[in-house]
Amino acid sequence: MLGVRAMRFGAVVAAAIAMLAAIAVPAQAQTGAVRIHVVKAGFIVGVGGGRGTLTYHGAVYHLRVGGIGVGTIGFAAANLVGTAYNLRSPGDIAGTYSAVSAGFAVVGGRKVARLQNERGVILELHGAQVGLELSLNLGGMTVALR
């Protein structure tokens, strides 16, 4: 009787360990380096766009960036660099990214953004901004491979 209970308990423990191991290892998600140059202008509703690159497994992929921000007043350009997380392929970077952020920059200031798309890719970007912009950016950003 004790041997049967011990075998059942051992089987349950082994199954639990196997499930935890499967959860702890993401499906080979990788990171990539991102560089983006964006220009944004507007009064109340801002429109912006730009270009960039994704470096993933040694290959460089060209990106097209677009977006609309609500509450933008002014004109600004930014050069952003950072990391793309949770990539399984280069195409995963494409999509609509959203974040809620508030920022203010006059003739140069630091910008930091953390955005996520519908595929779970997270962009952590930082860089310098030049221009005059006061914004509460509730809009999204779209990224496409060129």
C-alpha cells in the first residue's frame, strides 16, 4: 500500500516539475537591436513617421515607422535606440505598438519609451529629442518591415 502511494506521489511530482519547466522556458524568444529616427509635428493631433533598422541574428532589416499622437503641440525629431524583446522571427516586430506616456522637451531632451505590440514584442527605446514638443502621447506607433 505504501509503495503504491509513493509511486503515485512520485508521478505527480514528476508531472508538476515537467509543467514548471515548460512554463519557465519561453518558446525560444530572442532579442534584437533597434534604431529609429522619427519626426513628429502637430497641434492637438500629432502626426509622425520615420525609418529605422532591426538587427536580429546578425542580419539588418529596414523598418518604416508611423504613428499618431493625441495632445501633441509642436515639432520634434528623435533618434532612438534600444532593444526589441520577445522576437521569434524578424516579422514579429511589425505591428501596432501602444503605450501611455507624458513628455516635455525643449531644444533637446531625453526620451524613454516602453511599447508593446499585439504579438507581445516589447520595444524599450531611449534617445535624444530635438525641437519643441509638449505632449500627452496616448497614440500608438506602427512598425512595418520595408
